[in-house]
Amino acid sequence: MSAPADVGHVRAGVLPAEGSRLRWALTDAATLTGRYLAHLRHQPAELAGAIGFPILLVLMFAFLLGGMMAVPGGGDYRQALLPGLFTMTMLFGLSATMVAVVTDAQRGITDRFRSMPMAPSAVLVGRAAADMVTSAITLGALLLVGLAVGWRPSGGPAAFVAAVGLLLLLRFALLWVGIYLGLLVRSPGAVTAVQTLEFPFGFLSGLFVAPATMPLVVGAVAEWNPLSSTAAATRALFGNPGWGGDSWVAQHPVLMAVVWPLVIVAVFAPLSVHRYREMSR
Amino acid sequence: MTPAVTAEAIRKRYPGSGALALDGFDLSVPPGTVHGLLGPNGAGKTTAIRILTTLLRADSGRATIAGFDVGTQAAHVRRQIGLVGQYAAVDEILDGRRNLVMFGRLFHLSPAGARSRADELLERFGLTGAAGRSVGRYSGGMRRRLDLAVSMILAPAVLFLDEPTTGLDPRGRAEVWDAVRALVAGGTTVLLTTQYLDEADQLADRISVLAHMGEVGGRVIAEGTPDELRSRVGGDRIDLVVHHPADLPAAAGLVRRVTGSEPEVDAATRRVAAPVGDRMAALAAMVHGLREEGIDAEDLTVRRPTLDEVFLQLTGAPTVEVAA
């Protein structure tokens, strides 16, 4: 019997049986998802920033740059623009994930988790789940802003849901890249570098202009950019005008918008788990 | 009885670094004791802690926690240990109570169990009043206490404290020391690193002095109780401070007769000091002699050498704080 305010006589090892490992991995992941979501409630400004920046981009592209842009083969540029901006927003999530991972590592919280009898996957899955919630909120807000500035999806409800699913699938893939890079780097300076590189990576694609208008080699690279497939696929599903293109990858946007994220997850999720286990070893 | 912590001939070189961080590190800590790892920055203290807590893999050598091998039985080791690193590893955004409940859940307490354990620990560590406040607004000492409370959720068999009071003010340090003493009273074994000699003196039953010596990487250069380490630099010293500078020659003569060795005389501080063999006899003779000769003494002490003096002797370096 222990007194209520007892700091505790040694009782290490009083832990659940090995058999319930999977259940505990899921419980741990859920506990950590709850932690990250509690952060959102305590820091609403951060979420507002994550939503506000892409909204600003929508307004800039729609009202400042969009007037000069033309869609090859005709069509309203704004209708083609919004799916590109939705995709770009999924890309920005990469550095958001990375910031959270680097912050935990720097504060010693990651080390504490690693010294505890927890499933290694739980920390990463918890992070991933919370970031997906944040991204879904952000994307929802952005869809509404799109509608407010005159974007009109016309592909029907099923295609609409499929398009949103493809955007979130891309986000899910990129967050594993963010987790991996966050575990790899040691300084916040590296996060700034990644944030800066997101822009050229986003522009070297079919998000905002047709790759056909780019120099030959650059255009080919842009067509094979995974972001281009997601943007082209969502344009098709939303019933918005797109750039088209003769290359194989441009002809199969929906297929590639599924394949690319799966390839990225297949590479970066195991890398992340390995890195988490072997961190600073 | 199985030692709580053992390490045998641990070697570790960080990739890309020339020197060995640890070069033949040995340690054995009996259960229920506090062991201090003392040494300057870069001596390998944190490396040793990271290896023992399964965060870092040793290049060679063997280490166990409660009989479990840190390399091959890491999962078992993690069930035995608590770790308080150099940074208070608690969630800055959440409040104190939510931190404890969250970590309690991660230690697989039931939701109700995690909540009641959180309240117990808040009470025990004097944080009940701050339970609902975001940890970002805690003082350094409060944050450390919360950190300790988190590591005590399961009352681990072995608790690792890596420089637990670095950066704290004297009051914060005293708070942490009290908390550590309470944990030890519950049966927890503590392995503590510090660069503060007085901290090792206050808390540790035994001390390992860790240092880089010349070409050799970090290893234990001396081990023992604080008293044993002190006796390495000779015995006690007698210190006499007189009121009137005119009494200094007579005082020096008295100390010479009592101790049988030539005293050091410092006119500026009116101090006479000399090493002494039998401390009690010397003290009695000094009191008697002072009265006999009518010397007005301001202060008379027989003291052990400080750990600063020990460290100086062992490493040839100045005090640890200065070396760091």
C-alpha cells in the first residue's frame, strides 16, 4: 500500500504485457495526436498563419498576377489557378511538419520519448495524424476562399471528394519528408533553407503555368514534378481547365497523383522510423 | 545484489570526430545510492548518460541497468529508467498538469490513473498552485521540478540526471536537491552528472571523477566517497584568524607547536593555517593555548580540504567551474 502523496517506491517494470504492443502503439499515437492538437488550441495564431498565408497567395495570384495569365486552348485562368494553389498549400505543410519535429528534438522532448518504453512509430504517427488534421482545416478554409473569389468546381460531388482526397494524399506523403528532414537536421537555420526552397520547387511545376511554355528541359522536369500530377489531376476532377500536354506523365495525371505520393511514403516513412531509432547514435 | 548500473570499458567516438569521447569508461553503482559523475565540459559525462539510457550506442564495452544490457535489451532497460536531460524536456505550451497526464498516459497508466498520479506528483513537488499554468511561464526551478516529476511517474529503478541544476539560481538548485533526496528515500538509484563540486558533495554517496588526460579520451580518473577523495590530498587543515595583527607571531608559534609543521601566515587576512594530523587533539590544544597566551581569536576551524582542492590535485587543472 502506498501513501497518496508518495513520490513512489520503485515500481518500474509495472508495465503492460508485451502482447498488447500494437494496442499501445495506437494508444500512444492517439495521446500524442491529442498533444499536438492541444497546441493548436493554445496557439491559435499559428493555425491562423498557416491558413492566412495561402489565402494571401490566392488573393495575389487572382487579383494581381492573374489578369495577364492565359490558359492555352482557352479557359479562365482563375479556374486553373486554384487547384494549383491548393497543391502549393500541401507543399507548405512540409516545412510546418519539419519545424514541429526540430523543436521537439531541440527541447529534449524527443530524447525523453526515446528513453521511454514507447513504440517508436507512435511519436511519428502521432505527428502525422495531427498534421493531417491541421491540413484538412487549412484546405477546407482555402476551398471556401476559392469559392468566394469565383472558383467554380463542376465535376460533381464524387469527383470533388476524390480531388480533395488526392490533395490530402500528397500532404500525407510530404509530411513524411518533413519528419525525415526534421530528424536529420540540428538547427532551425536548416528549416529556413527548406522553407525557401519550397518556392522554386513549387514554381518548377505545372502549378501556375503550363510546362509547355518553359524551355524544353525545364518543362520536362516540371511535368515530372509530383506536384504537377496532383494539380493536373485535381483540375480534371474539379472540372477546371488545365494545360494538357503530350507526354505520358501529362496524359495520366490521376494515376500519377496516386503513384507519386505512395512512392514518397514508401521511401520516407521507413527512413523516418530508422532515423528516429538511430538518432545521434 | 545486482548493481543498479554497470559499465565496463565503454568506448565511444562520434563520427567525424578525432578524439574518443569515452575511452575505457567503467562504473558500478549499487542499488539505492546516489552516484555523481563529476568532470569539466567535454569530459564525456553526457555521452556516458546517453549510452546508459539507450539513446546512443557504444562502439565497444558493455553496460547494464538492473541487469539488462543497454545494447541488446534496450526495451527492458527503458522500463527501468527515468531521464532528466540538460534541458527541461517538458511541453512548454501545455500546462503542468496536462504534461503529467500526457506522460502518464505514455507510461501506459489508465486515464484515471494518470490524472490521480499527476495530482499526487504536483502536490509532492509543490506545483499544485501552478498546475493550470502554461509551462512556458514557469521559473527555471519549477520547470526542473516538473521535469523530475515526469521522470518519477513510474518511480523508476534508476534515475539519470544530466546536470540537473545548470542554469538555476541558488533557490532553484536547493529545490531540485530536495526533490532528488526525496526520490532516493523511496529507493530509487540516482546517477547524476554535474560540474559543480558542491552539488556532488551535497547529493552523492560516491563520486567518479571523469576527465580527458592528455591524448587519452574521457575516463574515470578517481572514484570514491567524497571523504575518500578528500583524504587523497592529505588530511585536515587548521585555520586560525586573529583579531589583532600584533598577535600573528605568537599565533604562528602556537600553531607550529600544536601541529608540528611550519604554518602559512597571511598578514592581510590575519590568518594562520597548517595541516593537522589528529583533528580533535589539535583543536583542544589550540583552544587551551589561545587562552594561555591571551591571543584574541576571531575564528578557529579545523576543516577538510574542499573538493575543489581534490580536483586540482587530480587533474592539475584549476577548479572545475573555471576549467569549464
